[in-house]
Amino acid sequence: MSPATYEHLDVAVIGAGQAGLALGYYLAKAGMSFQLLEATDKVGTSWAHRWDSLRLFTPVQYNSLPGFDFPGEPGTHPGKDEVADYLATYAQRHALPVHLDTRVTRLNGAAGDFRLCFASREPLRARAVVVATGAFGSPFVPSLANGLDPQVLQVHSEDYRNPSQLRGDNVAVVGGGNSGFQIALELANHGKRVSLSEGARLRSLPQRLLGRDLFWWLTTTGLIGAAGSSRLGHRLRANEPIIGTSRRNLRRAAVSFRPRTVEAHTDRLAFEDGMDIKVDTVVWATGYRHDDTWIEIPGALNEHGVLTNQDGVTPVEGLYTLGRPWQRDRGSSLLGYVRRDAERLAHRLVRQAS
């Protein structure tokens, strides 16, 4: 579907991923007039396009959006295609007003009369806008990557699918987060000579502790809901762990650990310790950056072009965000936990409309 020109929707929600869908569920229950504007051609696309072997950290019982349980056996960890299918089914099951292939190119206006512009469609007007464009933003690759010759294949973790797409046997994975660890282990298990470069040594946590899944402990103790602005939240944010993939497992698979990458030249990467290696392929597991410069509203963005918010509330009246990492707590960007932020925001939007 494509949106026509609506005169003052109550709410325009930009993005129909897990955050947008959860919010849509609550807005529909409240009888609000709203639209979910999805840039891709299918709900769940961002999950479907992740690497083939990706599995969630959270077991099935912690992955449900409001009003529809995630299918599967409790205690199992679904793959990325199962998540994509669940989100598409969720939108259909609740008959949510999702408009596909609808990328917002500009947002301007003010509270009560925001104007959303599209590449080839008439603008849309709304009294309130929620930016629910996902946790990841745009793939980030450091500028030093430009020093590598064209014969070195470079792939961001966003575009990595499986070992067969890589070139040669000497592979460097740059980035020591969860994605970097998982991809490095998979490549090593498929016979690649893998070096993993990490800027900081993050702690590793097992998927299960004392017979219980890690997320049982996080949920039961309330740690998953510790506010990011609290003292405990600050400590947790500063020590985001690697979950389920240990250094011991990587070393057993013959992965070589390297410090921070500081230079790239021709077919070699150099590290902080002065060592360098020859590479055939580099996988940049270097994360994402949000670019919100399409929002053309004074006071909405910080100096880095990112939407400013406190618990999802921006400095611009009527403009909100949902589903970003640590927006309110550790669960704000997680599939089965974003519902809490979505419900709070829906109540706020209903009060605002009335």
C-alpha cells in the first residue's frame, strides 16, 4: 500500500519493525488514527537480511510482542528468519495500517502539524510523529578502510551472510562485540584463518547460568529494566557483555586475538601493538551510526546529527523516538522487551491527543 494525503493523523510512526508494530498495537486498541511507514518492501526485512546463522540471545518465551506469543518451544533460541516471519505475521494478525516502500525523506513542521515528505508521493501530515527506525541505523566503517587495495574484499557485518561469500583464507574481523565474536567463530569453524581485532576487551557471559537462561536472570532480578540514567544503568552500559560466545571457544577454533586496528594499507592491517597481517577479506563488525539529518526541525538533533531524546521524548513537542539502544533501559531495543516503552509512549500519545 502507499499512503494518500491524510489531513492530520493523530500519529505517524516511521518504521514498522518490532518497536513500530508494538506501538501500533497499543494505538489501535486506543482508537487512534495512525499509519506505520515502512521503507522496505516487507515487514521483517531488516531481520531477514542478517547473516544466515544468526540466532537470538533471548529464548522464545521472552520474544513476544503484545497480543501474540512468539511461536516455538520455550528455552529455544529462534533464528533471524523466524523473527522476520513473526513480525510479518504480527502485522497481518492485528491488521495494522502498514504502508510498505514508504521511505520518509524529510520531516519538518511542529507539534500539531508535522509534515512528512516522500520521494514520489504526496506529503503526509500528523499531529505527532514517532521515529521507530530501528536500533542499528547505518553501517559504520572507519575511514582507514580506504587504505586497502580493491583486491581485498571488504564486507560490513550488515552485508555478511555466510563464509562462502568471502575471498581467500586470511580473514580479519574488526570489532569485538557480539557480531564480531559470532562471525569470527563461524569463519574459523569453516577453515578460515581468522584474526579478531578488538578495541576494548569486553567480558563474556554464558547463555546459561546455574541451569537458567541468562535472560531469566536479567528479567527476574530486574536488571533488564534498570534505567540507563541510573547509577546501575551507567555501569551496565559501560560493560555490555559478549553473550554465549566465549574467548575460550574462539581460541579453540584457532582465532587469533589482535588489539585495535590502527592502519590499513594495500593488503595489510596494522594493530596497536605494532604487529601487522596480510588479509584477503576484512569483515567490519564495527557497528552502526544513526543519521537523522532528514529531520529538519530546529532543536531536534544534536551536533552529530542524531535525534536528541530523554526516555524517547525529544526537545520538540510531539516528536518521539522508540526502539533505540538504551533509550530507557537495556530492553528498549530488544524484541520482547520494547513493548514496555511502546505502552508508555502510547499512553502519552493518547493523553496528548485528548
